[in-house]
Amino acid sequence: MPVRQMKESSEQHLVIKPHLQNPMNPAKKTTKAAQNGKGPPPLEIDSQALPHSKNKGRRRGRGGRKPDQGDVMMRPRSRPCTATLTSSANGNVENDFISDMGFPTSSKSLSFARRPGYGQVGTKCIVKANHFFAELPDKDLNQYDVAITPEVSSKTVNRSIIAELVRLYKESDLGMRLPAYDGRKSLYTAGQLPFAWREFKIKLVDEEEGVNGPKREREYRVVIKFVARANLHHLGQFLAGKRADAPQEALQILDIVLRELATKRYCPIGRSFFSPDIRTPQRLGEGLESWCGFYQSIRPTQMGLSLNIDMASAAFIEPLPVVEFVGQLLGKDVMSRPLSDADRIKIKKALRGVKVEVTHRGSVRRKYRVSGLTSQPTRELVFPVDENSTMKSVVEYFQEMYGFTIQYTHLPCLQVGNQKKANYLPMEACKIVEGQRYTKRLNEKQITALLKVTCQRPRDRENDILRTIQHNAYDQDPYAKEFGIKISEKLASVEARILPAPWLKYHESGKEKNCLPQVGQWNMMNKKMINGMTVSRWACINFSRSVQDSVARTFCNELAQMCQVSGMEFNPEPVIPIYNAKPEQVEKALKHVYHVSASKTKGKELELLLAILPDNNGSLYGDLKRICETDLGLISQCCLTNHVFKITKQYLANVSLKINVKMGGRNTVLLDAVSCRIPLVSDIPTIIFGADVTHPENGEDSSPSIAAVVASQDWPEVTKYAGLVCAQAHRQELIQDLYKTWHDPVRGTVSGGMIRDLLVSFRKATGQKPLRIIFYRDGVSEGQFYQVLLYELDAIRKACASLEPNYQPPVTFIVVQKRHHTRLFANNHRDRSSTDRSGNILPGTVVDSKICHPTEFDFYLCSHAGIQGTSRPAHYHVLWDENNFTADGIQSLTNNLCYTYARCTRSVSVVPPAYYAHLAAFRARFYMEPDMQENGSTGEGNGHGSKGTRAAGDYSVKPLPDLKENVKRVMFYC
């Protein structure tokens, strides 16, 4: 096979070692909140509505604490809405309930918040969950270390070696044991093997070398050595709530055991298994298809061990001949037409890293991984065949060596092989190997096609899950039998409660001053925004060629009217006539309108810019937002051409909601907030944070991650959120800029960071300093809980202390998870009163028992009404709680906040501060310069201020451009 030399490449690995500290967890005191009544609650302030008594319904041994356990912390008194603050001699506002706390330096001295009891508020009901009870085995679980020489990087080859070893030695050396293997370094058995250490020699035939010809045989040395015995007694105590630390080793063994057979049957991807046989693959376009599969994970829960099974779908590369794949990818006939440079680049990106098998050697089907694409067509490729540099063409070589005539000589060759050398393979001699997941970004058409496959109504999804558990037949699984694991085939029935929707407050001038949402929805008819803003100076730029001036004027007029009807003061006339511009001249157009408008209004700046965009606008939207928010300081609202032509009242109403909050207004607030009746929020000034980190897409190995933090800027309403963003090291989950210090030549050591800045802005906006912090953190996986809590809680502490000595408001730190696989189904799908219109469980459904953690403070909350598909409840895990929330307190607060989302008149699936942080982080990716988006870059700095911050190791991240001050103060990301 033709060979050419390639240069070696090197990789740089980053190790992040943050300084982690954390205060100790105080004891809990819990409260019990009751809520009833069919009309809006009275508006007078009730100082007795915020009790701080012990929860008499607490259950021993199921997450509750004995009264004498833990450290005691002074509790804040119950107070009315206006908090009394005292000033110190230096003018700082003082806190009268600071607690003295220590700082553990590692996760070993840290324990997460314990469950303070169970919620009681709401209408009780039964739901079904996709959790299946797993009976705990009564056999010893043993772990053995596996060393294979020569070392193999492929899990598949490793598994083949161990499978051959088991086949040869199960009845002799292994003492009839059937081990489970993780594909790497660990082997597990039920009961001990007859030896503590043994060496085996295994010969493995390379099946890829063909059927009839000679096959290569390789010999491997396998050493198996006893390591440890898993403690199942520890696991039993943990599941019973008698121990707080989970025995991860035992759980990992059981998980591997139950995955062993599925790994042999299906294509394993992460914790999921896929196969084209589960359901017929559906074409997604451009050479991709969807495979159906299932997710499987063993989890510790209050009901014992639980097997979580859910349906899954993923995009796979179609196992097509490469020439056919390229034709689908480009959407044209490639067998007769030459390729353009753009075509070649697209093919190279699509095929790099893909495994192909040769088809020109009869039964020999060797597999290779594509490393590149030749720049020349096949007919022009030559290579040296001997030491004398005798040249031969690829076409001649394949004809003489294999008797294979290359027909499509105008196509380039694939480059395959390792980094030191690359072999040439003609496209028509290769076929894509089946079972390769596509990990790059899907285009919009592919996403739409995949969603059609994955979007299942609740009843259909439940039936598919039940079919999967029956098809997997765990009672016949030889590995489950060997280890004594028994899996129920019935969905878990779980006690749930439906929390009541909160009353919402609108402006007194509207016909409807208060509103009680129905099944998670309401509308703006007969209502006016509670704080409607004024827009006196606005302009409109039309970037869409298909929208005539008259159409644009009609749209702007109707939007202005809707804003007025909704409670805003909106000047019906723009400062200048609607300006038409080409999308490629976005910066020029924006600056022209900005300066012309300023001269028209004698220096007064535009308050709002409307922009009409083409439906397919490429980078236009992102460029416009970057220029407006980081350069000109303009608040903008974009509208797509499709909506401009098809004007609907609902669309205009939603746009008016967005405009109002971008201008600094509020659309609605919780009635309980304005009447000071929210426990542990209304009594003293409370700030609610939301934080999230978004990472680059797969395949982008150098782009920075973007962190965003938002914080409420109004109290007691907790509805308006200011946001800050920053760039940080690639795939770094810990938010680096929560708190930081740097040296200033004049001022010396200076403190800053996102938490500190948002605490200061809260003080400026409300005139009060926060005396309580509630922090909703999105996007953290279970394996990162300790690390994120230690690092970020420490940053919050330091940010507070930098503002004032001894300023340490109590913190509640809650992780919000949406990327989990727990689904809740109605107990009876035919009972319309227990489902919404989409067939999903009702909004407000909360579960905190049976399928939740044995001891820790977590709950599932489905706060939204389903639209299509199966609703995914959000999973909230209270990691740290110095505010002593009851289960009812935090569940009701979280559910009620979901009705305050500014962009629509629906309750949303994730608590708004976390949602807003996600939106802000997503928006900030548009702020990166093009070269920074693609390649990363060097430099120092943060994303929200002018001071620099260095990322991990020697790698540094270029800062995002600063947001303009007027943009920072409002909800620009809406």
C-alpha cells in the first residue's frame, strides 16, 4: 500500500489544582409551611407567616438529624420586608448574625446537606418512574487487577483477550467463576478465584485479516492479581440511611456486571447502548442516520438499589461506501464531477477520525482510521517504491498489486494510518465501518430529523422502556445470575405531590390585577406589566431583502401598539426612518444608525434598536449582539423575517415582554413576594444567584469555556437579574472569576470577581446589602459535586469578606441538573385530570422520596407543562444549606420562581436564575473574536472587567470584551 511520511504532533495536557476550602455544615432546623385557599391571599403583612420551628414531621433514619447533631449556628430572626441595618464607623453596613465557621481543606472533611424531612405541601398523587428495583446480592464481590502485555489501547481488543481467557480457563483455573470486566484494568468476581496471583498466555487471532487467507495470531501475557473485596455491608447501611458516604467501589462493580452482557450485544457509548436492530435507523441527511438505544445505570435510592432505564437516540455515520457517503455529504454527483476546494475541506472534516474498511481485497477487510485527504486527485498521486526512489502511481500500484482498477481517478485519496506515516486509499476501495457515533455538530435539518425520532409521547416512551427491560431479560443474564442480582420488571410507583401554582401580581391599572396560572400557563389579556418601561427613542434596521419598507413599518407599528397595550410607554415613531442594510455590512449599518440617531436627538442615545433579520442569517445575529452590547452599548431586539410577514398577537406579546425586561422593567412578580410572605426570602434582604458554564462543542479542542453568573437585583420581588460573563480555560467547569485579586501599582492588592461585583450592584439597586445568599448552580455532574462546592463556596466566602470584615451571609448552594435520565409518568394515562394536554404529569409535580438519594437533600421537580415529547423533571440537589430550608420551603420557592421567567407566560422547566445564566453564557460565545472562537488565543484578562486572569497552567485565555455599563444592569440576554 502506498506510504508517505508525516510529521509527529504533540499534545499538551492541562492539570488544574485550585486551592479549595470550605466551611463546615451547620445543623438544620426545619419549618413546615402550609398553603391553601382558592382566592388570592390577602395583602397585609403577616409576621407570623415565617415560623422558625422544628419540623415535627421529620423522620428518623431517613435523612433527618437528631437535635444534638452537628454544630449550632445562630438563626436569623423572622422579620418584615424592610430589614434594619446598622452602620459602622467606617460607613459599612453591618450584619447582626454573622457566624464563626471553619474551613475544611478537602472533600473528606465535607458532608453534603442532609435531608431535613419530607415535603407535605401540595396534592398527593402516585406517579411511575423509570427506576426498577434491584435486589442487593448476598455474595462477596472481589476486585482483581488485570495487566495485559503488550499493552492494548482498545477496549474491544481487551475484552476479546479476557473473553478468550474465560473460555479457556473458566472450568479450571478460574474455579467456574464468570468474571465481569471493565475493558481496562479491573476484573470482578462473585466469590474469590482459586488464586491471588496468576499469569496466563492468550493467543488471539486477528479476525479482520480475512476468512480464507492466512490470519495473524498475536500472543498476550495476562496477569490477574487480587486487589480488594467490596464491602456490601457498607452499601446496605448506606441504602438504609445509616451511613452518609456512598461505597463507590461496590456500586461500580454492580454497574459493570449489569453492563457486561449489553456490551457484548450492542454498541456501547458512554452509559448507553445502541443498535440498528432495536429500531430501523432513520436517515438524518448528509451521510448520517439515527440509531435507537437505551441508557442504563445502577443508582442508590431510598427504595434500595435502582436500575435507571431510559430510551436514547444518537446520530451515527451510515455504513456506506465512501464514495456514496461523500455524494450524500455534498448533495451532488461526485462520480463524474471534480471537487472544489470547499468540497475537499468539507469531506476532510467529515471523515477525519472515521474508521473505514477496505473492499478491494476480497475476504480481507482490514480496518483503518482516516487521518486526512490528499490535496491532489488520485490520478496525479505517485510514491517511491524502493530505496532508489523509483516512482509509481497509485493507479498502477492498485492495478498491479490487487488487480483493482480505480474508476474515479478525479477524486482524492483517503490518508490513513498513524501520525508517522500515512497510507493512500482510493475512496472507491473503502466502506465506512458500522457503529461509529457522529460526535460533531449536527445542522438544523439533522437536528429536526433526530428530534422527530427521539420525541415520544409519555405513554409510548413508557412502553418502550418496559419492552427494553423485558428484552434485556436480566433474570436470564448469566452475569446477573453469577453475581446474584435480581431486577424487577415493574416501574417504580412513587408518592408525589402537585405543588400549587403561585398567584402573580400585575399592575393596578389593568383589568386583572392578580392572576392564578392554570396548568402552568396564562396570558397577558386584560393585564399590564407591573413595571412597564418607557421607550422614547428607538430605531429599526432591516437586514432582510424580502421585507419591503411598508411591511417593516406595519410590523413596527403593531409591535409599538402591543408594547403600549401591555403597559409600556412606547413612542410610535422611530427617531429616523427604517434603515435598510446588507447583512455583510452589519457593523457599518449599526454605527451609522447609532450616530445619525444621536445627532437627530441632540446627543441623547438610542434606548432600543429593532433589527429585522433573514430567517437564515449565519453570523449576523451574533455579530449584531456583539457590536451592540460590547461596543455601542445598545439594547437590541431581533425579529426574523418569517414573524414579520406572519404577525400574530402571541408573538408580539412575547416580544414586548422581552423588550420590557431588556429596558429594565418587570413583567410580573410573585404576589407572595410583594406581600412579604416567602419564607427565608422575604424576612431579610436576600440575593438569588444563578451560575452556569457552557463548553465548546465536540471537536473544538482549544476554544475557551464561558462562565456566566446572574443575580437578583430587586428585593423583596427577586425578579430582575443582572448578569456577568467571562471566558476561562477550555472545558474548565469551576468558575474561575467568582472571586479574584490582582496587584495594582497605585492601590496595591485589589479584590474583584463576579460575585463581588453583583453583591455591590445589589446594594446600589436596593440600598441594602444581602443578608442571605441562595445560589443555583447549573451544569454540574455528580462526580464534580465536591470539587465545585469546595471551590465556589470558598470564592463566595472570600468575595463577601472582601467587602467588609466578618461579612458572611448564610449560603444555600443548590445544583440544578437537567441532563439526567429519570422520567416520571402518570399512574393512569387515561385519567385526564392527572395529566396536561401533552399527556405528561402536571406542572408542580415534586418527588423527594423512594427514587431520591438515601440521605442527602434532593428532589425532582417538573415545574412546566409539556408541549411535545416526554417532560424531563429538573433534579435539584441541595449541597449546602446554612439557611435551614425545610423540604417544603426550598421546593415551593423553586417552583414559584419558575413562574417568574421573563420571556413568556408559562412556567419553565428550570429555575429562572439558572436558566438566565445559561442564556447569558450562550450569548457571550458571540462576543469572542472569530480567531478566538476557532483556535483560542493568548493573553490575559477576565470577561467582565478590565483586570486580567490567567487560566490553568501556562495556557491563558483572551478576555471577552467588556459589556457596556448600561447593558450589564439589565437582562440583556433575554
